[in-house]
Amino acid sequence: MGFIQSVARRRTRLRRRPIVIPGEAPSPQQWTIDDTRWPRVKRYTSAADPTMVVKSVNSLELCQTLFATQFPLEDYLESFIDPDANPVLSPYLSSVEPHLECLRDAGVKLPSDVEY
């Protein structure tokens, strides 16, 4: 019985919700939203720059993609790990905390750790 419980606990720990950056839905003034042949994927075309086309599952993914095109990946990651790196994203640090704990448990040193 102990083995089954430990397996169930491990599966529960591994089944974490994905990291999500809350964001506003794209407005029609900024984006033209078209359907694609895949039911859940939309094509977002920038109204200001029609050459900028992003295919995305949802607007939150679009926000992450736009953030990634404006800032280096290191800044994006540091905005979650270090609350002082980007005050705009620091309120959402709590949604990432379970993922950071998994990294710490695996032995990864994070910048927010004392012994980093």
C-alpha cells in the first residue's frame, strides 16, 4: 500500500499547472484575429505592422511571444526568479513558485537563493 501511495503522491507533484502570464485579450484596434485550420489556434495579425503575424493558442501565449521578441530570454526568466528584475511581473511570481520549488528540489541553484 505504501508504494502505491508514494507513486500517487509523485504523480500529483508532477502534475503542476503550466506557467501563465495573465494578460488582456487582444483588442481589434491592435490585432486582426483569424481562424486557422486548427480549431484552437488563432492567427493574430498586427494592425500597425501587417507583416507581424503570430499563430497562438490563446492571448496569454501571444503576450509571452511578444515579450520574448522585445526582451532577451534571460530577462524573461529573471523576471520570474528575481522580483526586482521586473516589477511589472513580480505580482505573478506566486504562480511560478511551485515550478521554482521543483527546480530547487532537483538541485538547481536559483539567483534568489542565498548560496547562488
